[in-house]
Amino acid sequence: MIELGTPQFWLAVLEIIMINILLSGDNAVVIALACRNLSRRQRKHGIFWGVLGAIVLRIGLTFFAMSLLANPYLKLIGGALLLWIGIKLIAEEDGGEHDVKASDRLLAAIWTIIVADLVMSLDNVMGVAAAAKGNVPLIVFGLVVSIPIVVVGSQIIMRLLVRFPVLVLAGGGVLGYIAGEMAVEDPAVAPWIAVNASQFSGLAPAAGFALVVAAGWGLTRRHRTRKT
């Protein structure tokens, strides 16, 4: 387990924040859409209570995912899922629509935010659970810090991602890096790797990073070629 205050702890915090920034853009849009028909005063309450409920729910889901990852083969499956999420993040086409029902009632808007966040946050939960490596304070701190950043600064973040596409490549690569770490730490393969291929455990994260960036960039170029 990562100890509090160590360089590894703060590196994992940065990973969690980056994962949430890159994968929560749609969640911020959902919040805005769900509250758009509320009065100005109710809008503030809707955003506050909706985000608070989403944070609590996401922390609970992350604990559940973390406990599952302790079982054999599930880290291998989770690593494969993170590879797919990272590639999808890089190769995702623009122009997605958000079918979110706006309500003029506060409780209905809060419920919409919480349910939408639950449906859309499975990728975030898996990434955060992998980055935290079983450290409960790290999960809570990383999520509590990063989610408000996404909500408050979503427009700025989206502009930066559009202006500097390399940030999306780096974010997808981080997911691939974490996927490589997860795979070699799975209880089903870790003992064999330690005895027969210990050098592979150090190369797997870098290989995951390179795989996601290469595959995501290749799919992005293919999408652009189809459009022209």
C-alpha cells in the first residue's frame, strides 16, 4: 500500500486528478444540462447537492471496484478494460450528443445528476481504483479534489484539450501505463512473473502507455481520413 506523504502518494494523486479531468468532461456537461431550467438560486443548490451525491456514490463504487481487483484474474480484466478506455479516449470522435432531461424541480435535477454520473463514471471508477492501489485516504482525497476541479473548470479544461491535443494523448497513455501495472500485479500471474520474467514487470507499464498512444493515434488518423 502507498504510504501517505511519499512521492508515490502524490504521483498517484496526480494520476487520479488527471483521470477525472480527462474522463469527466461529459459529467460536467450533464450537470449543466440537468440544471438549465432551474432558477439561478436553485441552480446553485442543484449543482452542489448533485455533485455531492455523485462524489459519495463514486467513492462507494471505487471501494467496491478495489475489493474486486483483489481477486485473481480481475486485474488482468481490469487492465484490458483500461487499455480500451485509454484508446477510446484518444480516438473518440467529436460531436457526441447528450440526451439529458432538464427539470424545473430541484430534487428531480439532483436525481438526474446522480443517476447520469453513475451511468457515465464506470471508466473513472476503474481508473481511480487502479491508481489508488488500495489506499483509502488516497481515493477520498483524489476524488474530493478532482471532481470540483472538473465541475468548476470544465469549460477551461475542454478548451485546453482542444487547443493541446497532446494532453489527451498523455491522458490516454497514463491509463495504459496503469493498465500495465495492474496486469503484472494480478495474483494469478505475479508469482510466475517474479520468478521467470521479473524484468517484464518494469516494462509492462511503458508498453501499456505506448500501446494506447499508438492505437489511439492510429484510429484518430483513420477517422480523419474517412471525413476527408
